[in-house]
Amino acid sequence: MFAHSLATKLAAAVLLMAVAGCARPPTLGSVLKDKYPGYQQLLPATSVSLRDVNYEYVPGTMLTATRQSPASRAEAAVWVADPIYCPPGYPLADVPTQQRNPVKIVYDFDLSLKRLLHQQKAKADLNLEENEIEFIRHVEIRVESPRTYSIRRGKPVPQYVKACVDAITQRAGVHKIRSVLVGNIYVDVFFKDNVSLMAKIAIANKVNASFGFGVIQGESYTISGDNMVFGARFARVRN
């Protein structure tokens, strides 16, 4: 009995590491498209830092980014930022902020009339495949205390380091962040009955990634991340 239990735990641990190596974070692409139009996903997602003048997602920051997936009728585009950027010289706390409406999204796969639509939106938000969705009966996504930080009327005015700008503008795909969308993100995934522990771990690793800490509790999996940048508006910078 002990040997069987140990083997199961070891197998689950191996699966956890294997999946984590190739896991993609949830994009919340459908949520952005439907509830916060104009905002795109910018990865990796991070929690905000209000006072750090070198924080990478302050509006005004110049960075290079590659589009991972284009926008569609169902979801916002997903961009991946390179670790090379030029901060604007002021902290996020100096950028005007505006409160936005909180959001609660429920995807219920037990309702036959809405099953297909909910599956499509859940796949867009959680980066799951068709066969993985089959293990899930219910998903809840909540965005609490959402707010935007945006450059308005050209202020605040960036004070870039010239050497940084000279270097980054030699690269392709340079963008300037105009606004970021920040909030507390909570995702609850409820599994169908009799789903194996290994299947739960596999799905959990695909939806946790950058959005905080996740815990499997019986037939559900919950992840949460406070003060996460989960959307951005940015413009292409001509070299």
C-alpha cells in the first residue's frame, strides 16, 4: 500500500515538472475581448510595483514584443515581451489611474444550449485543448478591483536614458506601452467526478503559470493573483 502510494506521488511529481516546462499562462483573451475591449495580453504577467522606476510595465515604457497569437472575434491578441526595455524614468504611482468595472464570468459545461460557446471561451481564457476541457464541468473567472493606469494628454512625460533608446531602436518590434490594466485575478476550475489526480495536475499546470499561486482541493482547482497586470494597450514605435 505504501509503495503504491509513493509511486503515485512520484509519478504525479514527474508529470508536474514535465508539464510545467511547457505550460502557457492563461491569457484571459475572451475576458479582455468582451469586457475590456482594446486591451491585449502582454506576457509575462507580473504583479505591479508602484514605486519602482525600473518596473517594466509602466505606461511610457519602450520594449520589444513578439505577437504570440493574433486577435480574433473571440479573443484579444497575446504578446510576449522580451527582457529588454527602456523605462520612462517615473514610477507607476505617477501615472493617472481610473477604476474599471469588476467582472465575474461563469462557464458551465453542463448546460447543453451554451456548452459549445462556453467551451470556446474557456479554451481562449485558459489555453486548454478540447480533450482537456472534457475533464471540466464548471469554470469561474473573477476580476476584482480592476483599474487602468494610462498616459493622458501626454503626461507624465518620459525621461529615457538616451543610450537605452539608441540601443532598443536598433531592434525589431519596438512598442511603447500607453496603458495597463491591473486587477486581482481569481480562477476556479471545477472538475467532473472521478477525474484522476494526474489529469488534475496536468490541467492545473497549464492554467496556473504566471497568475499567482494555485491549490488543488478535492474536485476543484483555484488560482489567484493580486494586483496583476493582465492587459495592456501599446503602440508600435517606428525605428
